[in-house]
Amino acid sequence: MQAAQVRLENVGKRYGEHWAVRQINLQVERGEFYTFLGPSGCGKTTLLRTIAGFISPDEGTVYLDGEPVNHVPPWQRDVGMVFQNYALWPHMTVFENVAFGLRERKIPRDEIGKKVKQALEQVDLKGTESRRPSQLSGGQQQRVALARTLVIQPRVLLLDEPLSNLDAKLRAEMRIELLKLQRDLGLTTIYVTHDQEEALALSTRIAVMNFGKVVQEGRPREVYEQPREEFVAEFVGKSNLFFGTMVHTGDRFMEIQTDEGLLIKAASATSSPGLGQGKKVLLNIRPEAIELIGLEEKSNRANRIPGKVVASAYQGSFVEYEIEACGKPVKANVINPKGKPLFERGDEVALVFAPEDVGVVSMTATDTSLFNHQEP
């Protein structure tokens, strides 16, 4: 079955007086891996269930390949959904669980056998047909749930935090497997998660959600490196945020006076449009963009801030530092320099970073309209 395009036009869902999601406009292209990323209660699962047909929107329209499906029941939409708890039938074998959707569709018995075998091979579960879910590991159960969905050849695959019940190591392994499978099949996939690492690793595009709205949409690198508001900068990865005022603008560089009294240079290309002198702005500097040097050392980086090491955590490939600079805690992830002594608590240091690594956002862009909401 051909992968479908999904389009949401002004979609909203209300529970009483509270809007779970509102004014959602987005389009997921055929074969894309599209992720709804946001904290609990932001509306992402409500939106996924609306696409599946388990929830009817109170406003707006859901389209599959250009056809409105608001009044089409879930089983007629040709979409497949993998739930967070997998929803496997414990009294059925793996074969019976995977075959269930085919039997409901009155597929001939010999064809069911072929399709189930193919689906289990796709998720690397060949030979488990006679086992029951209780005899499988968490990762295997997740694969069975995925096979049960893939076997019906859906036009769209919907995944509601399917890796959240796995341990960290298995979750990382399953991310890679899921990524390879989705790319091999070319299946339109919409994924829900609160884990920014999953979103960055898997997605072709990400919709960051907060308070029932999409606050930023873009490719993973764009969302991470160019957040358009404070919430996105803080939620997607770690950030050092500074509030300040634009004191100089030029073709190549800008200068911002922070509320702490620091003068920071930023590349003009890293700013949001419409910024001018006297404008209130938000600066975003990622920890990995900061280098630590001794106070007496020289650097060709344009920005230099003195500080004192408050804490350090050795992570193998890098060292995570917390620095007190002008009364503000600043995080720096410094690649481990083999053979060179590490900075210790109490050491006086200088934080240096390039103008190109300073993101600048107009404060007006952070003024998102908030409304009462709830997600069941």
C-alpha cells in the first residue's frame, strides 16, 4: 500500500472549556518520519489519536491524501497505531497477535501465514510464532506490536512513545532498528515522544509542542541550532540562556549587553529577523559551543567570560562543567583533552565561544498565547 500524505487544517480538540490542542496546521509528506515533541500534557497524544480516528476534532479537518477523514472510523482509515503499552493479548501467541488484524479483514488463511511470517522477519522475530507475550522481553514485545501494525500494510504508521518502557540501552538499540525499518519501508510515520534525543535521532522533521500548539517546526538540526523561543531552547537539549539588549548591529556581527552586564558578540546570521538597536533579545549558547581555558591563556574566540568552576562531571568523551560567571550558572561540555589536566572545583577559568555559536531571538517571538488546556 502506498504511503499517504497527512494534512491537518485548523484542528482543535476541547474537553469542556479546556482546549487540548487548537489551531494545528501542518502537513506530513509521504515517507516522512515526523515527530510531535513536547512535555506531558502538551497535546501530542491527543493529536495522534485524532489522526488515528480514536478522537473526533471539535474544529478543523484531518486529510489523508487530500481526502477529509473526520467522519471515517479508525478501521477504515488504513492507518496503524503502536501504543505505549503495546496492547498485546496475553492469551494469544505471537502469531495470533500479529494475525489478528488480518483475520478481522477476512484475509484467506494461507495468505495470513505468509504475511505474518514476512512481518515477523521484518522486525527480526522469526521463530517466536508460538510464544506468548509473557515469554518475551520488553524489546521483543515492542517488536510484536510493531509487526502487528505493519502486517496490515497501513498507509500511515502512528507511534505513541513506543520505546518509553524500555531500559536506556535497549531504547538506544531500538531507535536504530526503528530508523532502519522505517527508511527501508518508506512508510509515512508520525511519532510522539517527550524524549528530545529520540526526536533528533529519528525524525526528518519535528513539531515542538507546548500548551496545545506547535511552537516550532523544522528539521532536527534547525530546531536544535536555531530555536525561535525560550521554551524550544530549554526543552530541546541543554542551553545557556541570557536576556539582554541589542546595543550594536552590523552586516556581520551584533553586540548584546546582557542583564548581567556582559557584552556578547553574535553573528548577524544567527538572529531572528527584525532586530535593531535597543531591542530586547534572548541569547542561546549551547554547552558544547563553549571552550574552557585558563585565565592567562589566549584565544582567538571573540567572546570571553571569566568564571569559576563550581562542579565537574567526567563523562568519558567529554567533561561536563558548571561555571559561575557574573553570578549566573553556565554549563560547558568540553571534549576530554587526553593527557591534559582537567579543571577542578574552585579553578578560575575563562569561557570562550564564537559569535556564530550565539543564537539571538527577539523577545516578541517568545510571547506565545497561552490558554487553558488539558490532555486526558
